[in-house]
Amino acid sequence: MVKQSGGYDAQGTPPSFIPSGAHKRPDTGRVPAATNPPQTPPAFSPTKPRKRAAGRQPVQPAAPAPVAPAARSSRTPRQSAGSSRVASPARSSSSRSSGRNYGGSAMPPQRPNRAQPSGFGGEVAKPHKKHHWILTTLLVIILAIVLALFGCWNWANSQLDKTDWLTGKADTDGTSWLVLGSDERDDSGIGGSADDTPGFRTDTMLVLTKPKHGSSSLISIPRDSLVKVDGTSMKINAVAETQSKKTLTGEVEDITGQKIDHVAEIKFNGLTKVVDALGGVNLCYDTTVNDAYSGLNWQAGCHMADGGTALAFSRMRYSDPKGDFGRAERQRQVIGAIMSKASSSETMKNPAKAQKVAKAALSSIEVDKQTNPLTLLSMAMAFKAATGKQGISGSVYWTDPDHYVDGVGSTVLLDDTKNLELFEQLATGTHKPGTVGTLAEMLGNN
């Protein structure tokens, strides 16, 4: 095979890259050091002679060695302007007759200009300023979102009052929250003082369940439900006060058969603050009521209720023919109304109002030590789903709503077997949407 520097061999192999300013000597093959820095000549023009730089003498090519008829000419390769690639030499008549055609040009087609790193005789392509601007803007937006979320997280987490509520029960299907309403009075004066009503009872008890797949549920446990703690009979609403908060959680786990993952206790006046922060909620009750115990003065129908009215609405039971069961229904209605308005566009699109509601809510609850802002967000979404059209709501099953026990009084005797079956279905998401454990259903079964 015959090969010359700067030309193609007989098989059509292109020449090796030769840096500008250096030429191979045909006798030694060595490349002498360049005395001047390489310069990129202007683009090659087949119709006009190329002008050489001032003061520079033309390089005389060495006499070519004899070659076979099929070999290419030994013209020195030239660079195209703005490119680091060496321009291919013109082909000889023998090469043109071999079937290679470049559209009438003596030069083969040039590849697109691709910038090479510095040191290869070409210019380095600079990235567009627009790309820098887009990247910088994106990073700023991401950073702003992270800082905002971090700030909100820290602020919300700092507002939480955390207490030891949880037991060591093994995990079960889905996620369950125990939501409590305490009648413990504070210095706000709402509902009287602590001297008027000493101690506290968890008169509102709801189990919120969110399965991995299926409908979320919100189920009430009557405050007078009969339980036994270490062989002692008592109403479930007195367990936290007389025993411990962990013991109350354990009793609810015995009733449901499911692990309680989180607990949120709403303080007595918390409902008032949240409803007032929302600007009131719409509530409906089809009976006219003037109840001295709860303070509810209600005209039959639907009305926009302020915080004080909503609290009385959720507490009233003596003027309700269904007693504690009717009260549980109205408590679920109040929670549903709060969640609906809190998550509405009217609230979410008003940052000042949303922050006011969040502050009122966070200052009104006590939670377990494992709860964080994300946990509360999940609970709020589960509340909304449970009180929606595809949700499940109602009460636990019982066998006797007026079961008398000496030293305890009238209690609600629960149906343990049916309740375990119910919560198993709720936790696994196999229960269909609707209402369970209604008073009519219970009375019809007894």
C-alpha cells in the first residue's frame, strides 16, 4: 500500500490529522517544532486564489513520489474557516472516474461545523446565554419552593403540642387516626371555667381510617361505650382522665382490632376558633332547639353558624330524641363542613385567611409524638374523602344502648364481633361507600 502525508491511500483511507504549521519531512517522517503559532487560513474557494498572510512565504511542497494510477494527489489539506476539521483534498481524475461524485466540486462535502476543545486549531463553542438564563431561573424557583416548604414545615411543627398517646401494637392495614374532642375548659371562658367543670372527658371519639385502596371512613364511638380496664368497668370517655392517654388508645385498638397510627385531640374551644377563622360554616338541623345545657338556640333549617353556635351544635344531646347518637351525627356534620370550607378555593386562594385557619387549627389540637405537618395533611385529606360522596361514615355496632352497670350507670354495650369485622373491611378497603351503624339499623336488629 502506498500512502502519502496529506493524501488518501489507494484504498480511499483519509489522511491523518496534521496540525497547522507543521509538515512531515518525506525523508525522516519527523515533525519539526513550529516556530510560529498556528493560524487558521480563510475558507477555501475553488474559483478564487487564496490570499496568504502578509509576510508569510508560500510553502513549497516536496516533489511527490511516484504513485500508482489509482492514488490520490498529494495536495496539502486545508482548513475551512471557522472549523477545526481539515478540509479534504481535491480528488484526481482517477478518483472521479471511480464513481465518487461530490456534486461538481473538487472538494468532498464538508461536515457541519462542530466546535472542538481548545488546542485542536478551532474555536470553542460558547453556550447560549438563553440556556444560562433558563437554568438559573429554574434553580432559583426550586430553591424558593424548598425554602418555603422548609419554613412552613418548621413553623407548623413548632405549633404542635405533642404528647405520648401511642401504644406498641403491631402495624395493621391502612392508616388509622383516633380523633378526640375534649371537654376540658381553659381560660377563654367558652363553656364555663375549669372550676365549673373540673377535669376532662373525651366526649367525642372518631376513628378515621384510610386504606391503601378503597374508601376512607369516619366512624364514631359513643362516649358511654362500656369498657373494662384491668377488670374495672367504666365508660370509655373517662379512660384518659382516670387511667392514661395510652390506655385510651389501647381500648380503641381493642374495639377496632386495628393499630391507631396517630392521635389528634381537639381542645374544647378549638372548634370555635377554627370556625370563626373560616368565617362560619353552613350547618343543617331540621328541628327547632333551645337547649339550656349546650346553649344551642336553633331554628329548624340550614344556617351559617359561627364558632360558638357550631360548638353548641356539636355538643347538644339532651334536646335530641336520638341522644348521644344524634350528637355524633352532628359532630360528623360539623367536621365535614369545616373540611369542605377549609379546602375550598375561597380559602386556599386567600393566603392570609389560609394562614389564619392553619394557626387556629394548630393551636387547638394535641397530637402524638409521631405526628408532623405531613401527617396532619394526610389526615385532612382522609377527612375530606371520608365525608364525601365516596366515603363511609357512621357508628360502631352495639347490642344495647342502655346497658346498666352498678357504679357506672347507663352505658352502651358494643357488639365486639361485628365491630372487628367492620374495621377489618375498612382497613383493607373492601367496604362499600355509605353509612354504617345507623340508629335505625341497630334498633331493627334488636
